[in-house]
Amino acid sequence: MSTSPPEFNVTGIDYADLRHLRYQGPIIDFHAHVMMTRPGDPPTGPPLGKGPGATVEQAETMVEVGAEFGVHQTVTMCPPDDIEPLRERFGERLAFNAMISKRTLDESDDQVYRTLDRFLELGARVVKLWSAPRGRERGLVVDAPWRIEAIKRARSAGVRLVMVHVADPDAWFRTVYTDVAKYGTKPDQYVGLERMMNLFPDLIWIGAHMAGDSEHPDHLQALLENYPQFYIDTSATKWQVREVSPRADAHRNLLTHFADRFLFGTDLVTRHHLVREHYASRYWCQRTLWESTWAGPSPIADADYTPPEGGSMTPTLRGIGLPDEVLEMVYFRNAERLLNLPII
């Protein structure tokens, strides 16, 4: 009986074949989720964060595979309880990003501030505001009053870096977010982000997942031009493969012109039953997309891709071939500079 290929390698790519990758320097993954895992964790979605069987084995696998692809340090989002065991195991190979969120609409603001204080006590260097449209029902708009207060407190504690997830793929606004009254339009998602950047112009703002809009490099250019404190990370591998590849020239021009404002990221998440090749697939595709001119069907299954009749079942991955000096900035120098900003 035949079996379907795994989602992380539907084309049979040899992820150990890196001959098309030319960059030899260190890489910092600025957007990932290295966490403790447990047998009872759901296969997708957030981990339990508590319960028996906690282990660092998946974190070890991800960090080991990342090192094979040149990743020397990872900025991770994880529950505060994970920080000390992860730091004990990995030391300076991990830096920590504090998720400032609410699990329910009626969770108190004071609980948010207590969680923030714990993250800060544990040495978090970045704070993250997850503000995807599907979070609006929980009050997770980027400029909610409690988030403004949280950023004020983080800034007072010396934090300089704020990561923000706004918007989602265009494909989701055609399928998931069709109720405009409930979710808003895609341009609506950026109103709060721009308000926050105007409220806190002294902080560095990092737009996760190509600032949520790799479908529109002209919009990304406008944000970078209008807000000199705005940076963009490259994370969310399937999304970027699908949407950057058909706009390769525009993105090559954008990253080359703003080479000091982009950060390499994967959005990889440790999960309890993943295999090494899952992690390798994301590192391989990310590096192939940015530094090579390789072209072919993406090896990763993508449920958000609609194949043309008679075409490939996965989107085309078309590398944009960034120049060496740009790669060094995106892969390492920009992140190194931000992580070493003096405390204010």
C-alpha cells in the first residue's frame, strides 16, 4: 500500500545537499519558538506549558539542525517557565522574546503585567505583540490600552525591541476573514501598528512574517520609508516561499535597498513528535529562497496554495539571489546589532 509523502518533503529533496547555498558565515534566527515539549501537547497550536513529561529533546534537535544550516543563535518565544531550563541547556545560543498576550477576553490587565514582569526578570530582550485578525475576539488588537501600558513598562525596564504580528496572508482574507465587520480588511490591520510606532518612536519595531504583507512589496517599502525604526523579519516559510517567489525581482530590490532593516527568521516551532527533517525543511527553504537562484517546486506541502490545472501541487520556490553583502546583513549583522543595543 502506497503512503503519502510527509508534509515536510513532498518532492523528495535531499536537505543535506547544500551545494547551491554559498553563504558561509553565522546566522541568527530572530523569530522562532524553541520550547519545552510534553507528550500531551497538541500536534498543532500552543503547547500545554505545564504537566508531566517536560523535555528539551525537541529543542536539542531543532538547535542541532539549525547549526547544520549555520544558525548560531535563535531568538525564541516560549512560556516563562521554559526560560531557565532552556538557558541552562543552551546558554547564549538562545535569546528570549516575551509574548505579551491574553488567553481570554476577560483575563485581567494585571495578569498581563505580572507575566511581563516575570519575563523581564528572566532577561527577555524583546517583547512580542501577536495581533493577527483571528485574535480580535480576545481583544488582541495591537494598540489595545493594556498593550500600550505593557510597552511603557517594558521600555522603562530597558527593552528596546518590539515584535508585532499584524495581518495574515492575502489568501486568508479571501477564505477565513471574509467577515469584514468582525476581522477588518487587510489594510485595517496596519492602522494600529502605525499608531504604536508613532506613540513609541524611540523603540525598534519588527514586523513579523515579512510584516504580514509579502504579497505587496510596495507597501513594505512605504512602511520602511515612513518609519526609520521599523524592521522586518523573513519568517513563516511556506508563506514567504509562496508569495516572495513570484515577486522575486521586487523583493530582491527591496531587501537590497533596505539591507540594514531585515532580519532572518523561520517561525519554526518545537513540537513533541517532530522529526529532524521537519526542521531541516524550513531552514533549507528559507536559505534557498534568499541566497540562491534555485527554482523548482517547493518541497513543503502548502494548504494555502491553489495549484493550477495540470501544475505542480506545491508553489514554485524561486530563489531571489541576494548579494553577499546583503545576506550578511540580513542573516547576521542586523540581528547582532539589535541584540547588543545599550539598555536605556
